[in-house]
Amino acid sequence: RTTILNPAKMAPIKVGVNGFGRIGRLSFRGIWDRYPELEIVHVNEINGGARTSAYMVQFDSVHGKWKECREAADGKSFTVEGKTVTFSDKKAIGEVDWKGLGCQMVLECTGSFLTTAALQPYLDQGIGKVIVSAPMKEGILNVVLGVNCSKITGDMNIITCASCTTNCLAPVVKVIHEKLTIQRGMITTIHDVTGTQALVDQCDTGKKQDLRRGRSGLVNLSPTSTGSATAIAEVFPELKGKLNGLAIRVPICNGSLTDCVFDVGRDTTAEEVNAFLKEAAEGELKGILGFEERPLVSTDFINEDRSGVVDGPSTMVVMGSMVKIYIWYDNEWGYSMRMADLTAKVAKDYLGASK
């Protein structure tokens, strides 16, 4: 393992955030609150200016009010409880002087730069590590903490935190595949609305050009795509082509549920499946996977830190080898906490950060 020592020993690793949407802002909160060894020094967001970014990170309709944030008089920064974070509104990565602004790492949260070529301007400036909040291909490691983070190496300048649903699904796949051997499977993620949907019916101008996403997210259940099941093959190559699935967008603001159905390699029971999952949640996957025996509902999982929580009472087995599992997750907060955790891990292991 190659470790780049921080020249100012014990000084925090300086972090920039590109893209201050749902995940960018919540990752910002998570790092600020949980990791004193990291210091966020710059935000780049093309919409709204520093005033809007300061307002939106302080006030959140789902996750509640946070620390006091104010725009600076010159509009070129904002403060969090008096501490300054510089601000820019550039569309291109290379238009921001990330290195000159002190950044050693950048969280890439725009969702727009998903190839190594598109992200190269960070590396050209000398940024040490880039953490991307979306899945990538081209051999880039899609990290699911608790599952494949041991594959991170010092020469990986770009890594991703996969997706929210992949982070929910992969720990359960790990347990079931190791214990029972998954033969094939289908997943449906019942997913709350996102910014890619319309409030009222209108043309979808997003990159997917999905007619259903153009229908009102307020009143419709809208089937759409999810790459989470196929992305599992990036984490478990032996399952390539054996898992697939869809999403259904539902008119709630937060609290999602993944419905997994697996054919497994030997007969089992619901009790045994739950025992495996509970053991993992209390052991090697503690803090990543949860197991819940109470009859809870979606709002009970708002601000849930863990990547997913198995709904124990819903586990079913049909004809011995068909297994059905429900997994709750806060697709915003839980995923953003993994972004914060991954940033801290990479900073500690490869940039010399220490608490």
C-alpha cells in the first residue's frame, strides 16, 4: 500500500465538492460533522450562487435544519458557523483552480462527469484523489463499503461509491451468496422521487429521455430503470448476467425499499436466512447492514445511517430455494454517509489523514 504523507502532520486533509445537489450537500454535512481530520474548503455549484448553496445546506425539507450558514458579502464564499468555505459556479472541472484553492481531494457529485477522460482535469491539476457519487465503468473500482473496499489500492486516483441502491443491495448479496450461493435473481427497488422527475407532466429533458419520468412524481407510481442489479456484477463478477431488476418511483420524499428475489443453491428456510442476515448485521457488517424485527414503515428509516436494513418479518422462502428479502434504506442520507466514510478512509489510508 502506498501512503502519501500529509506534509503538515496532523493538519486536516482539504476537500472540495463539485456539485451541491442532494448528495453533495448531505455528504458535506456528514464530513463536516463526523470527520475532523477532513476540512471542506471549496464548493463548486453552477446553480444559484453561494447564497442558495448556503441556504440549501442549512435547511432541508427531509433531513431537517443544520448549522447556521451564511453567504459572504462578495458572493464568493459562504460560512458554516463562521468558518469560510470558498465558492465558484463553473461548468467545467478545469475552470476551477482546485489545487490553488487548497484541495487535496474532490467529491465529484454532479453526476455529469462519469468517464476517466472527463475527470482527467482534476488529476492534471494534481488533485490526489477523486471520489465519484455515481457508478462508473472503464475498470474504475465501484466501492461498496463492507463488501469490496479491500480492493482499493494507492494507485487508484479515481474511485466511486457506486450507487445508493447498490450499497443497499450488495451487503445482502454478499451474505446470501456466501451462505447459500445465488444462482439467479431479480430485484425491484421501490424508490422515492428524485430530482430527475417532474412535479407536473412535462417533457423529460434528462439524459435518459424517459417518458415515464416526465409524468408527475406527485401522483404516480412510475416504473423505470435501475442499474443496481447489473452493477452488482462489478462487485461480484461471478454473478454477471445472473441478476437484473427495475425501479418503481413512488410519490414520497424519502425512505426506499429494495425487494430481492433469489434462487439459491440449496434448500433453506426463512428462519435460517434471517439468522444469517442478523449475524452479519451484528458482526462483520455492523454499521453497514441492519436487521429489524419490528413492523416499521418507510418514515422510520429517514436519516438511517446504514446502507440498508433488512425487514426481518417480510423474509419468505418458496419451495426451499426461492428467497425473498425486503431491505429498507434512506437512499439520500445512508448513501451520503458512505460517501463521507469512503472519503475519510481514502484520506487516512493514502493521504496521511489522522484524527
